[in-house]
Amino acid sequence: MDTPDIQQIVQSLEGRNAPSSVAEVHPADIAAALLDLDVGARRLILALLSDAKAAQVLSEADDRTQEELLELLDLPRLTRLVIEMDPDDAVDLLENLPEQTRGAVMGHLDEETRRDVDMLGGYEPESAGGIMTSEVVAVGSNETVGSAMTKLASAEQPEVMGEAFVLDPAGTLVGFVDLKSLLNAQPEDPVATVMDPDVVSIEASADQEEAARLVDRYNLPSLPVVDPAGRLKGVITADDIIDVLAEEASEDMLRLAGTGVVHPTSERILVRLRARAPWLSVTLAGTFLAGMLIEYVEATWFDGGSSGGSNGANEDFKALLYFIPLVGGMAGNVGSQSSTIMVRGFATGEVDPKRPMRVLPGEIIIALFIGLLAGVLAGLAAMVWHEDRAWIGLVVGTALPCAILVAAFAGTLVPFACNLVKVDPAYASGPFLLTLNDIAAYLIYFAVALGLMRALGVG
Amino acid sequence: MDTPDIQQIVQSLEGRNAPSSVAEVHPADIAAALLDLDVGARRLILALLSDAKAAQVLSEADDRTQEELLELLDLPRLTRLVIEMDPDDAVDLLENLPEQTRGAVMGHLDEETRRDVDMLGGYEPESAGGIMTSEVVAVGSNETVGSAMTKLASAEQPEVMGEAFVLDPAGTLVGFVDLKSLLNAQPEDPVATVMDPDVVSIEASADQEEAARLVDRYNLPSLPVVDPAGRLKGVITADDIIDVLAEEASEDMLRLAGTGVVHPTSERILVRLRARAPWLSVTLAGTFLAGMLIEYVEATWFDGGSSGGSNGANEDFKALLYFIPLVGGMAGNVGSQSSTIMVRGFATGEVDPKRPMRVLPGEIIIALFIGLLAGVLAGLAAMVWHEDRAWIGLVVGTALPCAILVAAFAGTLVPFACNLVKVDPAYASGPFLLTLNDIAAYLIYFAVALGLMRALGVG
């Protein structure tokens, strides 16, 4: 690579925080900038960074970018970076490595790092133990204030600033001391006399949501994590909780819209498709069933004058109506998925409200897949159901992908348009968009029906 | 009040955190316990608490409980509590007071508190200035490390522990120092030589979401807030951000389900009804329009053999079908509102997953109101639309409230049932519940239609 490329990379980095060189850019900003760069540029940036900085950048990168970056590193540097990382981030990174590489890296780690990684890696990822860091300042209850101060002063990466946890000789958590109490005591005072024994803690096996609730409820700057015997194992900080709460909110919001958690800018199409398709099949089956139910009602109680073939248009129309719940439901559901993914993406910062073209193509491809699959399934089922009116399968199979495509289009772009005119995209993406997609779906359905019926000479 | 009542109150408090007396219970737990107590018990608890503790309890209480507690306090105590509170909490509390009382309290505040309250109250509630606290440890850049330590040691309520912000003589934020740098420096060193000049700050007028994004992205324990000239005004801590993120997630999630932010356990029915009704009217109008569209298609292209009155049952059936989008859409929407409110309530801790009866009655009353209102509106509109088949208005007007009621019932209870069997309520409350409510709504609709048609002798 030659000089102009370096210029371009530094420019792309500078745009984010106006620093004078790559080394001065915040690791989170470098990680975000790497998203847009190609392999060559990424390799160059990694080479420019110190091990400490590169370790931070890796920690800040999303899973997919991290995996891609890992492929650019040789084993010696990878090992150095893992040693530089916070142990909790190192565990996450090691999980992203192929098993063989992981083993090789583990073999080169120093004793302390390996022990930390083994311990942290043993917890469920969504437990308190899984999100804690093992780097915590702990002092014995019979140590002095002066000694506690010295420990705080020499702590390598104090994630919890100005706070130390107090342990009894068995390693059991018995209290905490904050900076203020330490500064106001005499250096020779025992820590036990100045500590606060009312310390809220959580067991390592508890769910991360429980940890979030404790931190939120008691406004804790940090939450110590203990084993069943009460021995201190690590600490969870408020910024870990911010991540947990964001993750849980994403999960709830997206699941309510009938999709797993998807990352529209950093995840492969196939992964996103798999997260969305299963719940759509619930809608597909349910609304098909609803149509059959409506026909059953008609056949049982309203089958007044349709005997004989005299009233074909009427019968055709009724048969078409049985697919109204299906067409409206599927279009509505796909549209809700897209709009919810956008609204959540704006909130987490994953989707840039100024760059719709970064997500639209993916949403359209997914909608196309879903539409074609649903169209074929529903179309065939419609042919079986209405065997004397097989053309209806063709109508459903053609109209469904079109309606789904339009709904995904609207579901993706309406939130962006709302941002542009300063309307809350969540408001507009709710019932308003759903109703709009419903009506659009019916229009498309009948237009396709009339067109195809004319073309096929039926009805 | 006599002794048994005190016993009962203390017991009800003890159940939450096993403390030995009210004074030792965490303010957040007392605030939660007060939710369930009557006026007499609340008055007693408030009397038992020190001013400092009572101030914390008031700060932790939700808006409605706070309003109710404020009515139990006389002016002198109220003033003392406001002075004890963090200035940002005091501002929120003052906004909950009737204007006259607010004026009286403000008149009794000391100069410093009044200045803080005036300053903080001047910012938009959802801006960085609106969520910051003015209590921040600031040191001059030409002060010494020893002097900074003394300031940190004597800070009254250091929300940001172990961190001080550094200002130049004009009051402009130029850096920050953390405990570690201070402890590792000599007391006589100037602060300017040990501070970190790379300090991320935000302007007071910026949106709170922007503050949340900065804290989240850079994992900041605190974010200093400045005026347009860069002068330090206050600080936002990670726990403020946790509240902001929770609030924003609630807003997005509930708005996507077509409701404003509602608090099902702490808000009056009428307030919740007002948050939910407007968006339902969008669904009502939209699905009514969809029905008219379908009829237009029929009348224009399929009106084959329905001339004359020979085929009444058929025409009746088709007329009924035009309301399928409306009945399904309304039931689905009300059900989504209820289930989303429950799922979000579980996540924020507002709704206790073990106590469905605490929210079910409210949801049912709201659904009843909405159902009757929608039923009357849609019923009358249906009568006008189908003037030759006025009974259809009666069918729609009867079936709609029933379907909405069943949907609210399912929307409220399915999430609780999921918790019971350890299924994620968000999963089950999405497309699954929507489809179920759709089918239930159709069944109810046709059952009402057949019943009423028989009773009225029509069709």
C-alpha cells in the first residue's frame, strides 16, 4: 500500500473526532471507522497501533469485525494483545477464535492471565460472572488505610475508581471503602474501622438481568460478584450494566416484533434471515388457518345461493377474501420487523440515520427471500385448498412477495424519513405504518388478482 | 395509630431486605414498600425517618407516589427535605408541587440551594442539563495535588467518586484527574501537570440521548456538562445514563406498539387511556378504510350476479367480511399494547411477574373503555355505510368490544403465563399472540354475527 491510502484512512478516522494521529483517536472511534475500511486498510491501521491500543480497539469492535480483524493478526501479536486486554474482554475474544488458534494462544499466556481467563470463561455468558471483570482492588480487613491507598494507587486498570472491597482472612467480602473515607482517616487506621459493611453483592451464577436490577435500583457505581461462600470473585461496573440493559431491551423489542436479535450493519444476511423467518411462519400458518375458518363459516351458515356455477364472480371474490388476513398479516409482520430493527438500530447507534442505503439493500434481499418462500408455500397451499380454482394459488404466490417487498421498503425507509422531518420514528412505525402496509398489501393483492384473472381468462 | 400497625409496616419493609429497623432499609426499598401502604402507614414511616433518609426515599419514589407523599408533609419539613436532596432530585420534586407550595418552599431555601435549583430548573428535562447534577468536584489548574485531594475528601455527596474536573481561571473545563494520578503524584505538584486533558464533555442543551451515546461509546464513569463557552456546569453519572437508556427504550418499545409511555402500576387509568387511545384511532380509521376499499373492488369488478335480492345470504356474508381487517386489527393492536406494557414492565421491575392481579383489572377497564368507544364509533359508521343492512352496525358494535376485551385479557396474561413456564414473554407476545388474537377476534365476530342475525331474524 502507498501513501495516499494512509492519508485516506487517517482522514476517515479524523472525520470522527478531529485528532491529529491514529494513536490519539479513541479506540471506540477506531473500531467504528474500521467498519468501513477494506482488508488492506485494516491491516495497516492495526500495524500502526501499539499493542495496548490495538487491544482496546479489538475489545470495542463488534463480533463480526472482531472476527475479521483476528484473521489479520499473527499468533505472537495475538497473544500479546490478549495479555493486554481486560480479562473479561479477553474471554469474549478467545470465544471468537477457531479452536486451534485459541489453544495456541492459551498456551502462550502467562500464568495469571490464563487463570483469569479460565475462571471467567467458566461462567455462563449471560450470568453475573459472565459480565464481571476479575480486576478489582481488594484489601484485607486488618490492613491499614495507608496500605489500601497504596493498592488503589498501583491498581493497573482500575475500572472502579476510588473504591476498594474489603475481605476477611477467608476472602469473604465484608465491606467496601471509598476514597472519601480513606482520605479522611489516618494512614495507620485499620481498614475495618472506616469501611462500610453494607455492601450489596451478587452471586456469580445469578442472571445478568438481576445484576442490572440491583445496580439500577440502588444506583450503584459498581457491584461486587461473589461465589456461593461469599468470596469476592470480581466486579461489575455501571458501564457493563449499560451494555446489559441495552442488550435486554434490544432482545425484548425485536422479539415482540417477531425477530431474534439482528445487527443490520454487522451481520450476514443469512444469519438475519434465520432470526426472522421462524416467527413469520407462525403468522403464515395462523393467518392461513384464519382464512380456512372464514370459509368454514361461509360454507356452514351462508351458503345460500351459490349452488351451481351461475354466480362465478361472486364465488371468486369470496375465495380471494379468504387470503386477506394472510396477505395483510405477512406484509404487516415483515414491515414491523424492518421498522423495529431500524428504530432500535438508531437508538443503539448501529444504524446511522443519515445513511439508509447502508441497510436498505440487505432488508430488500431478506424481504425478497421471505416473500418468495412465503409466496411458494402459501401459493401451493392455496392451490390444494381451492383445487377448483387453482389460479388463486398463482395470485397469492405472486401478490405475497410483492406486498412483502413493499412493506419491507416502507418499514425500512419510513423511520429514516421520520428522522429527516424530526418526527419520532417509533411513533410513525407503530400502528400508522402497520395500517399503511395493510392497505398497500390489499391494493397489491387485488391488482395482481384482477390482472392475472384477466390474463388467464378466468373469473 | 397503635403498635400493631408499626409492626406490620416494619414487617412489610423487612420482607424486602431483612434489615433490623426502618432506618437501616435502603431508601429504594422503602420507596418500593410505600407503594403498597395506606396513607396512615406512609405518614408513620415518614415520621420515623431522618430528614436525610426521607429525602432519599422521596428521590427514589415514582412520580405518583412522590406526589402523594408530598401531601403528607408540612412546609417546614418539606423545605428541610428539599435542602437535603441532591439538587437534580430537588428540581424534579419541586416540579411535582402545586405552584403555591413550590413558591413557599423556594422562599425558605438557602441561597446556594436556590441558585442550584434555579440553574438546573432552567434546562429542558430531557437535555444533558436536565439530567445532570451540579454537585461536582472541580479544582483550578494551578491548584496543587494536595489541595485537590482535600477537595475530594470534603465533597459532600460525591456522585462521581475518585474523579475531579480541572478548570482554568475562566472556569473552562480543561481536563480531569483521577485518584490514581493524584495518589501517584507529590502533594505540592500542580494539578495541571498530572491531569488528563482529553476529557469528553457535552453541552448542557444537548439531548440526553446524545449524552447516553457518549457514555456508552466511551465507557465513561461520568460525563462533564458545559455551557457554550466550555465552562463546567455539572456532571452526568453512569447511573443517570442507565435511567435515560431505560426511559428511551421504554418510549421506543411502547410507541412501536402504539401507546405512549405508561406505568401500569403507578399511573391513573385515565392517563393510561389517553396514552393508548390516539393510536388506536389510526388503526380504527385505517382498517375501516381498508374495508371500504375491498367493497369498492367488489362493486367495481366482481359484481357479477348479485343484482336483485335473490342471493341475500351471500351479500350478507360479503358485507361481514369487509369488517375483518377492522376487527382483527383492533384486537391485535389492543393485545399488543397490553403485552408490550407487561414485557416492558417486567424488564424495568415496575410489574411484578408474580402478581398479575395487580395489573389485570386496570388493563381490563381500559380495554372495556376502548372497546365500547370503538364499538360505538365503528358500529355507527357501519350503519351509515351499509344503510340497507343496518343490523351489521349492531354486529360490529357488539363484537368489537368483546374481541378487544379478550385480546387485552390474553395480552396481559400470556406474558405472566410465559414467566411461569420459563418461556421468554417477549417471544410469545409477538406474532404468536397477534395471530391468536386475530383468530379469536374472527371467531367472536362470526359468533356474534350469527347470534344477532338469528335473534333479529335477518340474513
